[in-house]
Amino acid sequence: MIFFVMSFNFPSCCVQKKVDSPFLSIVKLNEAEQCKNYKIAQKYIDVKSVYSSVGSEQPEVDWKAKIDFFYNLSKDKRFSNHFGYDNFDIYQIKRRNSAKVIFESKNKNESLIKLVYVLEKRNGIWVVVLIDSVTQKNF
């Protein structure tokens, strides 16, 4: 009975804080893209900046095509469009209004060695402005 009474008092002594981090924005972006929720995803990515940096002439079209491709691919039981966070060591470097989140593969035999997200804080939200990857081919 004492434990039950104490459990009601516990929340009153703790401070709730809204979680906001570059990493969390990436998780939200990936989740929205996996569900083909373009409206939510656009809060967390500067599509023009990310896709123009890789030479896209139609960033919005190419971004949606990529999302559609992986979404449709995930309907096949052999594939998944879910990001395997547990397969990576994750590092976050954060400065005032800019950050990098680095996903480094735990398995050095994988073709993708490192995935780097560059973010800027805009209107209180961390937004992806560049995505870069290091693969076995370009390592």
C-alpha cells in the first residue's frame, strides 16, 4: 500500500521537459517517410537542399518517388523500410543552431559504413539540410 501511495507522488517531484534533439528529428523524419506522411516529413527535411545537393533537378518529385519506392518495396515480405537503429553506433554533434548526427555501422562488412545527417534549427525545429553516406566503394 505504501508503494501505491508513493507512486502517485512521484510525478509531482519530477520536471517534465519536451524532448528536442537533432536525433529525434531524424527519427520523426524516418517514421513519417516510412508511413508516406509527406506533410509531417516536410517539417523535418529541407527537400530542396537535400536533393539539390545530389544533383536533383526536381527535388520534391525525386523525394516523393524515393519514399514511394521504399514504401512499395516494403510490401514484399523480404524487404523492410524500417530503419535499423540498433545496427549503428549513433553520434550527435550539436552547436547552437546546427548539428550533425552520424550513424556508423557496427558491422564493418556492410556496404554502408556511415550515414551523416546535417541539421539546422529553424523556428525551434531541427531540420535535415544534407544527407551524406560513406560506402565501401567510396571509402
